[in-house]
Amino acid sequence: MTQDKQPEDNACKNSSNIFNFLKKSYNESMALLIFSRDYFEQNGKTDKILLSKDDSIAYTLAMSTITTQLTSVTGWLLMCRAVQEGEVAIDDLADEDFRMPEFNLNVDASDSCFANLNKTVKDLLRRSCSLYNRIKRMENSISSKLAQNT
């Protein structure tokens, strides 16, 4: 009888580990989102005025990318929390309406177009891209496993 229970226990343990990882990722995304909002509303406005026209466009691209990635990650992680709380069925995570968008633009903080942006913007861009890519891989993995089960 203990052998029959073991896979279920492992599934619960794995599920718990995943949701602990997601909670840490959610906290990370919220901290980055709040920091970036505060930066762009305060120091960012002053910093942008000092940039050339081309660098100002790069700044806007970076700001847009950071905001889009972080809000996408946060939204998807909130869906995971709803699944954990039993408010949403796990199969809904595979629904296109709840998936994070695919970015066709491969933005990297080390791209030459961002060369004249300050360290804060480059760091925010690097961190948001890293978090987005990490969570997107997890989302794709979960969606793939859900598709295999149907």
C-alpha cells in the first residue's frame, strides 16, 4: 500500500517545489516591476531628456520591453497562483488567452543600440529578459506536459 501512495506523494512534493519556485519568481517580478516603475517615473524622465534622438528611441524600446516582459510574467504567475488556490483549472494554463506573448524581437541589454543608456536601464533590461526567458521556458514546459495529457 505504501508503494501505491509513493508516486502521489512525489507528485505533491514536485508540485509544492514548483509553486515555491513560482512564488519566489512572483516576488522577483513584483520587485522588478515596482523598481522599474519608480525609476521610469522619477529618474528615468530626467535621464531620457539628456539622450540623443536615437538613444531616446533605444530608451523607449528598453522601457517598453521591460514593462511588457514584467507584466506578462507577473500575469502568468498570478494564473499559477490561482491554479494552486483551486480557483482556476490547471488546463487553463495551456489556453492561448492565458499564455505569455512570444517576443519576436530578441532584445539584449548588450546590443549596441543600448550602448549609451545608463547602467540602471541596462540592468533592468537584462534582469527582465532573464526572468521572462526563465518563466517562458517553464510555461512552455507546463503547456507541453498538459498537451500530452489530453
